[in-house]
Amino acid sequence: MADQVFSSDLNDGYAVIKVVGIGGGGGNAINRMIEEGLGGVEFIAINTDAQALVMSKAKTRIRIGDKLTRGLGAGGNPEVGRKAAEESADELYEVLRGADMVFITCGMGGGTGTGATPIVASVARELGALTIGVVTRPFTFEGATRSRSAEEGIEALRGQVDTLIVIPNDRLLQLADKRASLQNAFAMADDVLRQGIQGISELITVPGLINLDFADVRAIMSEGGAALMAVGRATGEERARKAAEAAVSSSLLDVTIDGARGILFNVTGGPDLSLFDVNEAAAIIKETAHPEVNLIFGAVIDENMHDEVRITVIATGFEQNRVMVRPRQGAGAQHYPQQQQPYSYNQPPQQQQPTQQQPYYPPQPPQQQQPTPQQHQQHYHPQQGAYQQPEAQPYQQPEEPPATPSRDNARKAEDFSVTYDVDNLELPAFLRRGNSKQR
């Protein structure tokens, strides 16, 4: 009896990972992962477009919003995508049930992906799964309308996932060769998701010399907010250092590892993997992290790695008050951080302009300062009671409110015009002679 319970526990000890591709971009991403032979996970394709689902290589395919769209797609309207997901909520609950970890990927800016992804994420999270969003931001040349829809979709998704990873497509223009095909360029972005999922899957399922499990992954990725998920590879001398640097400097992602409070990394190498290799990789990864970082690491010996070292890094928990966004060159790529900058850079000049104009509007200060005599008395009454100085009362003059600076200036101007006349002025001789002749 004890043996049966022990065997059952072993069979149930593996985490269930599901990868959900939503819309056209998400469907293409999971198709590429299936072509690469990524195993250990369950793929699910979700779309409003019946033709796109026919082309999907995923075993599980869900067509949402049949009553609303009749399988003809969302027409680029995120509201249609959202309503389609809400219409098929029961099917989404059924297909996501039992998952320990759910990766959700889509291309933001379209109709189905932008609108349906936050709904799917909320369902996965409600079922208790660790929910990770991996989405792309559209190219600049796709237009302002699509970029605006993408930003709204990203913000809606941010509150529905445990961790969000954003890949700007404009980075592909900087990294891909000019002769690279469109398919190869998009494959670079999909590799971030594929390598991250593969790395996490191996962390959980492959026994290691220093073992990591799903609880370690959840502890790091439940920190919330933005995340860095990347894999670095290197061979030869200083292979551990080079692999670590490649992992933490993934130029496709929206964030750097700077200031991360939670980091999980795994070092995989051949039988010759040394303690020095692990220490060198850890030093590189920890160098730019937060001083109080929660660092979890593992090590796996793989006979097939030979001279190669592979390092998988997951970093989360970035400080909210730090700017984690890399400098961007494309105009469209700068769209998202520009939404935050006006609040920190444009407001101070707006606050300084009224202060320069206040002296030119004398009627306004008296209206704002009318209650000040009472406030003035209330402020000084406690002091009079505390110090018992009744002699100071005649100097308060509560019946006459204190003159404003503009009123004082007006009185001075009147005195100036009445006090002086021509006889009192020191004039040049030729002007004095002219005045005497007139008299």
C-alpha cells in the first residue's frame, strides 16, 4: 500500500505547462516551437479565424466567438476579440484546467490577440496557474493606430499575469541582417519564447546536480511586473562568462537585468563543467542585480553538451521607480516610454509658468487670501495663550486685512504721482527755460 502511494506521488510530481498562442501572431509562434521539436509542454491555439486554426499545428485548437464572428476573424478590432473570448469563457476554463504554468503569447495590435489575451490570462490565473505573458509590440511602420491598440492591450494584460515579457518588433530591424527573410526575422522573436519555455521546462523536469523545481520557478516569477527571460550559449575559454553575458544582455527584450530582486539561473554543461564555471557565471549575473536579490541557481550535467555551456536566466521584481527600458532608436519603439516621460519631465515647466504670471493678476491673490486674516488669528491665538503675551494683541489689527503686494505697489504708485511735480524735478537747463516761457 505504501509502495502504491509512493509511486502515485512520483507520477503526479511533474508540473503541467501549457503554451497558448492567441490570434495570428500567437499561432505562428507556437507553430515555430512545434517545428523546433519543443517537448514537455501542451500547445493550445486560440483564434476567431477558422482558416488560421486549420493551418495550426497544435493538437488543441479553440475557435472563440462563433456567434459573434462566425469564424471570420475580429477584423483588427480588439473589442471584438475581447467579446469573443468572453463568449467562449467556458471552453477556455475547460482547456486550461489542471495547468500549473501557462505561457500566453500573441502579437499585440491586432484584434483577437489584443482583445482576447487579457481574458485568457485572467482565466488561467483564476484557475491557480502561474501565468506568464510573452507578447510583441508592432513595428513602427504598422502605424499609430495599431501601436496605440498594442499599448492598450499591453496595459490590460499587465494586470492579469504574474509576469509580462514584451518584445518590440523594431529591435528585429536592428539585430537582423538586411538580407534576412521576414520569416527568419520573426523567428528571432519567437526564439525568446521558445528558449525561455525550453529552459524552464528543463529546469523542472531534468534532474540536476544542483536541482531546481517548479516551486523555485514560481517563487521568482510570481514577483510580478516586467521580466527578463533569456538563454546564453558559449564554447571555448571563458565559456561560462560569455554565456552569462549573452543571457543577461538579450537585446530583444524591453528590460535589462539591472535592479532585479529575483533571479533564477541554471547552468548546463558537459561532464567537465567546473565549480569555477558556475561561480564565474553567478558573478556576472549578480553584478548588476539588486543588492538584496533573491538568487536561486541550479546546475545540470548533460553528456551531449561536450564543450558547450548553456545558461538560462529568469529575472523579475524590478524596482518600480527605476527606468528599466533600454534606449530605443525607432520612433515607434519610443511610443511606450513617452507615455511615462511627460509626468516627470513636462510637468515642472508647466508649474513654473503660472508663478511668473501671478504678479500680473492682482485681483486673484485677494480672492485666495480673503480667509487668511482668520487663519492668521487662529494661528497666533495658541501662541498668545501659550506665552501669555496680551501686549502683542494691539499689533494684530484683525479688522483690516493685510494688504497684498499688488495693493502696496498700487499705493506706492499713487504716492509717486502726487508727491512730485515739475518744480521739484531736476531738469536740464533748456527744459527749465521752456517751462518758464510757458508760465
